[in-house]
Amino acid sequence: MKIKHLLITCALLFSVIAARAQTAQPANTADTDRGYMVKVGDTAPADFELQLTDGTKTSLKQLAGKIVILQFTASWCSVCREEMPHLEKELWQVYKDKNVVLIGVDRDEPLQKVIGFRQAMNISYPLALDPGAAIFARFANKKSGVTRNVVIDRNGRIVYLTRLYNQQEFSAMLKVVDALANKPTAAIY
């Protein structure tokens, strides 16, 4: 029993350290919230369903116990297009078999356009539809832009937020995902 409490305490300590490390934003960030309605440490909004381009549906509730990365994207977003090959190669291909789920949430585009976008980007991670940017609005101000990534731990807590594609911030996000996916203390929540 003491070992279990010690492991839980260590896991919580790790979460706090990771959350604090993540809040240090790159120096070129003009505003601290960067358009987000949520922050690190918050429970991720889970009152929505994700309809994937293949017709299947899922939700954060169904993905509980997994590490989830929601990548808010759109076909017209040049920065999204720059980031997506890195997400495919450095995140999805490395962690998809380690209880990590990456879903691109396409902002307000029709199904056929999103299917074509996925094919053009040559990605294998799933894309979901977001009509009216309703899912996006649960995480960020609707007037703010994509690309952004929301990393959610196994307990449904937001542990990392990105905005635009910045190699330093992207590398830091990969370290957080790696810690959650591979470290024993990160898996004990």
C-alpha cells in the first residue's frame, strides 16, 4: 500500500513538473494564452464527438486511458501543412503503438475536401470533421487560428499546448509525449 501511494505521489509530482515546464512559452510569443480557452492542467472538454473521415466516430470519453493529441488543422493553413509531415513521422509513426492517439481536427471543411487534404499530405493518422469549428471553440477562441496541438494525458488532463509550428516547441511536445508513453511514473495515474 505504501509503494502504491509513493508511486501515485511520484506520478503527480511528475505531472506538476511537466505542466510547469510546458508553461514556459517561446520568447517570440506575443500573448500568453495564444487564443486558447483552456490551459495546461485543465480537464479537457469532452462534450463532443469526433467524426473521422472514414465515417467512424469517437470521443475523448471513449479514448480515456490513452494519450490523445488533437491537432487543429485546415487545408488552407500553410503552417499546418509544414507541421503535418513532422507529426506523421516524429509523433504518429513513433508512438501509435504506445497507447497514443493523434487525431487531426479539420476546421470547418467538407468531407471530400478533408479526404483530399489527408491524401495530399500523405499522412496516415486520422482526420476528423469539425463543422462550424464547434470542437475548436471548446479549446480556443473561434477567431484565433490553427495550427495548434492539445496533448491530453490518460486522465483527460491537458498537459501541453502548442500554437503554430515552432521546432523548439514541437521538440518539447515530443518530450512530453515520450515521457507519458514510455516512463513508468507517467503511466501510473
